[in-house]
Amino acid sequence: MAFGLLTAATVTGAALYQLGRPVHASSPPLFAHWLPHAGPGTPAAVGVAVLVWRYGPDLAARWPWRTVLAASYMAALAWTLSLALVDGWQRGVAGRLTTEHEYLHEVPGITDIPATLAGFTARILDFQPDSWTTHVSAHPPGALLVFVWLDRAGLGGGGWAAMLCLLVAGLVGVAVPHTVRLLATDGAGRAVAPFAVLFPGAVWSGVSADGLFAGATAAGVALLAHGVVRGRAACSMAGGVLLTFGCYLSYGLVLVAPIVVVVLILAGGRRRAAGWAVVGAFPVVAAFTAAGFHWPTGYHLVIERYYQGIATDRPYAYWVWANLAVLAAAAGPAAAVVVRRAFVAGWRAFVAGWRAGRPSRWDATAAVWLLPIAATTAIVAADLSGYSKAEVERIWLPFGVWLMAGAALIPAPDRRRWLAVQAMVALTVNHLLLTVW
């Protein structure tokens, strides 16, 4: 099904181009250039894929959990970095964030951070002498501030910015399986770990700020889950800080809300600890607002800026379904299997509760289908809004990673096969196409 959807989007995009109605994506439906190539990262990427495929499931099943998390992080980092290095160090890593459209282009001009925040919204709209560059204008100021702070710390330039994105993006390999283990079972968390590592979206996590967004919000969800399940106020507060700051990294990250709701639902009577997340969220909102950045104002101006650009020419009738084909490549065919199984499991739980004459009580397996359904809800909302037309292979990374939370729904004998498919998709895309960002 996933392959069929991707094929249909490719053929339709090419046909529309021939008819003089381009969909404005270089290799539709992917925003990339056709360029078969290999690079210094090729042997490493293949090696990581083979090692995780061969040994990942077994080691995840028997190693101590902390060791599993450490190994998952290192493997996810190695996977993402090696995929980036397929394009070479300069083109694939150090130069990714230095183009005229990226955040680093604006960093040298930020000499007064308070003044920048106070006047941020005035520079969002295009066709002004001081309009923000594409990525800065399309996001709240938090994303720009991250790279400004990095530069102030003496770690300026594309290499350091890329490494920050890679290091934070790698947290997905820890956050997703740990959240599943907290909310479901130990076995479910261990089943998820290899899939969180060999996530095909790593092609776009390395290197893009969206990979950083995915890692930061995933860590926020995991900290919140740890806080409410284990009754740790500090973790809940830290989760609140990260999730709220995420909304100041990208406007679209408010759609992480369904995933947060699932965490709170499954926490049951332990939800009181979630109050500390609000305590963590408040200072973030207060700081940005006091500095002069009003989130709703920025959001409405970004919508106006969105339609000043190429989005006006991208046909909604094509992208509303072609986006899902892009997701099939970025999240991998295993995601389609997970989503189907998640909705079947959810329906069965609903029917069982209805027949019993009461809402179904969440059992120890609910998280493995509720989290993917929550992620799907966020993706569908983003898709139908019309504010995500193309380029969702990286824009939807923060949601797509949570589809892997349902990997435990895949029968154990089939998991290694689907891991191989996931790895092959990433390797094929990265070696046939040059992703733009």
C-alpha cells in the first residue's frame, strides 16, 4: 500500500509537470534532486543497518535497559550521521545550515537578542528590506535563538550547528522506546528500540533543524511520561519546559498535543505529577511574551507569509494525498503496517468496552496503539490544514517518529524483515536523491 501510494504520487506529479501544472517539488513527491551517488558515509550507513538488523532485536531483548538506551542513542546517532555523510562532509553536514534560506544566514546580524525578539514579528512578511530569511520567518524565534546561543558559546559555523542537530535528533532513539516501556511493557519498549534507531526519516534529520525539533519534543514527551509514571516532579517540569519551548521552535509543534494527551490518559491516577509540567511551561511562555514576541501574532503572520511564497502555486488537491506518500518514504513501509494494526487494536478495545457496557480500561498494551493513533491524528490535522504542502519528509519528523511506538504490534517473527525494509528505504532514497534540506 505504501509503495503504491508513493508510485501514484510520483507518476501523477510527473504527469502534471508534462501538462504544465508543476507541483513544485524537484522529484515529486519528494523535495529532492535526482542524483545517484555514494560517499564516505556509504560503508558506515550500510554497516550500521546490517548490525542493527542482525543483532539489534536480540540485544535489545536481553541487555539491561540502561544499556539498551545508551546503545540505541549511539546507534541512532551513527545511523543519522552516516546517512548525512553519504553526501560528503561539506554538502551533507557542514554546509547544510549555511545557505541563504537557513538560520545561520541571520545569526551574524543578531547583536541584540532582546531587540530581536521585540521586533521579530515585524520582519516575518516577505518583500521588505529586512524580511527574515525563509526558515527564520516560518518559525517562532526559538529556533533562531538556539543557533545564536550556540554561536555565543564560541561554537559558530555550519559544522557545530549540524552536530547539535545530529546530537539532539539522536534522542529519538532513546525517547520513543523509553516512553513505550513506561506506558506499556518492558517487552514493548525493547521491541521498539531497533525501529526507533533505523528510522528512515534520519535521511532528513541529518542535517536539518527539524531533526532537532523531533529530538527535543520526543525528549519532552519521554520526560513527561517518566515524571507522571514515576511521580518525579523534576522530570515532569523538564518535560513541560521542552514541550513548551518546542512550540517556540516551530508553530506546528502544538500538534504534539495528542501525544501528550495519550501520556496523561495512560498515567491514570498518577496525573497529579503532570501539574509540574505546567509549572515548567509557564516561565517559557512568560519569558518570550515579556521579551515582546506574541505567539498568536507570529502564527497569523506566518500564514500570510506562507501564501506569499511557493505554497500558493502548490496544488492542494495533489498534496493533500501526496503528503501521505512522502510520509510513507520518511517513516517507512513499517509505519503503514503499524498504523493499520493500531487502528484495528483500537477498534477491538472500543468494541470490547461497548459490549461490557463501560469504557474499556486501558491495559498494558494500550500505549502501543494509542501513541501511533495520536501521531496519525497530528499528521492528518497538519495535512488537512493546507499549511503542509510538500517538504513534509522533514516537517513531520516530530510526529512520524511516534509511529514507531507501535512496532511491538508487528509479530516478532516479522520484525527483522521490516527492519531490513526500513533500512533499505533510507539507503535507497539517500543514494538516489540529493535531499535539499
